[in-house]
Amino acid sequence: MSQRPKRARRSQLSVPGSSEKMLQKGAESNADHVFCDLEDAVAPSVKVEARSKIAWALNNLDWGKKVRCVRINDVTTEWCHGDIIEIVEKAGANLDTIMLTKPFNAADVLFLDSMLNQLEKKLKLERKIGIEVLIEEVQALQNVEAIATCTPRMEALIFGMGDYSGSQGIDTKDIGETGNYPGDIFHFARFRITMAARAAGVDAIDGPFANFKNEAAYRVEALRARSLGMVGKWAIHPSQIAPALDVFSPNPDEVARSRKMAAAYYEAEAKGLGAVQVDGVMIDVAVLRLVKNTLDKADLYGL
């Protein structure tokens, strides 16, 4: 994959692959990205059955412009290779990415990468399938830079703070909440994941927030993630889609101001000037990078 596709991931909606009803609702939702789950949301007794339901949904439902993703079981389980083979063979042409759970190192990701290489050749698929990875083990955080750069298929690193909390022994009440820690207990992990993602040219996404009835707290966590450079957050319930889209989208005033600043800078540059003042703010090439971040988001989200 010579150039990674640009995909909107402001809101990643989790949908259990065992439920035809929820798969339909996911396709009809306003989320940028929907991942059909074969892992935690699906009981072991129906994991194999859920593969066919997901494949049918990918092939037959109208997903609009959504990113279509399947979250598979991790490489230590009995289901991982079967998840990959059946989903890709049955619906690979209608699949954008596969989300790998619980990798410990780059070798775990390369297992998925190798299987995709073989299946794409066998099936003569026209498009490469991307990889998204959950960073949810302490070993994965220690190896995050190697994971981020191990394959050109890599498109996103996602902070899975639920399993991560269990892996590190973090004392937290509900998934995504900070408990009694005086500050943001997930700051270091979010920062390190985002830095690794940015250095590799991939997206960084914040993970789940279990108390879906507490929108105010969800927004706080989303804003913390955005402040560090993450581009989206999970929605484990449809009620979390709208706040995620809101938090991770530049507002119209911000977009208009950025366009004004960019236009003024390029006009000054054409005159041989290295900086220009706009509404009391000095714009130079460093500030232009910040402005371009906003404009790139606006273009990606159609704002």
C-alpha cells in the first residue's frame, strides 16, 4: 500500500456481529466508522456463526460512506485465523479494514498481514484491506512504535483502556473513567500511542467509555484525546455518536478563520514575505501547519 487512504474516524461505532438487528442499525447510523465485532461483544458459542452474519451485512447492507471494519479475535485464540479467512473470503471486496485485538508485539500484527497478503492474491481482490490495532496490553504499549510501523497496511492505533487497565492493574470503576487518580490516569498511554501513530502517519483513536448515559463525562474524555492529537473515539452505544462527531470536528468559525489565515499567508508569501498579521495574530510557516491541520479535517469531513 504505497499511500494510506484517508478515512474519517471521528466516531467508531461498535456493533455485535451476532445481531442482525444491530448490524442494520450500525449501517444506518451517523457514525464515520462501524466495526462489526467478533470479539468481546460475541459469546464464544456463537462466534463462528457471527462470521456469516457479518459477511452478509457487509455484502448486502447500504453502508454509505462509512469505514467498514471487522474486529477479530486475537492471535492466541482458536478463532483468529478462521475469522480472517471466512470474513475475507466471503466479504473481502466490501471490507475496508480489520481490527486486531490484543497484540503484544509487531509479530502478532504481521501474522494478520501475511494472511491478508495470501488471501488477496488468492481472491484477486482489487483493493488492499487495511489494519487497525488495539493497544490494550502493557507489552503492546512498550512495543507501540514497532507495531505502528510494521506494515504499510497499518491505518490506526486505538487505545483499548479497558483491557489495558486490567493488564496494568489500574484501579478504575468503569471502563474509560479515571477513578481516584488526581488527573488523567490515561494521559501517558494516550500520549505515547498518539506520538507513535503520528510518527508513522496513521490515525490515533481513543477507546470506549462504558457509562453511555453520562455524556458530559464522555465529552471530557473525548476532549482530552483530541487535545493530544487523537482524531476520534469509540461509541459503544449510538448515543455516543453525536458527541464524538461534535468534539472531533472543527467548528464552522474555526474553519472559516483557518481559511482566512491560510489565504493571507499565501498572499504574503507570493510577495516575498515570511509572515503576515491576521486579526492581531502573526501567521508564519509554523502557525500555517496548525491551520492546515484544521483545513485537512474540514476537507475530510466535508465541512
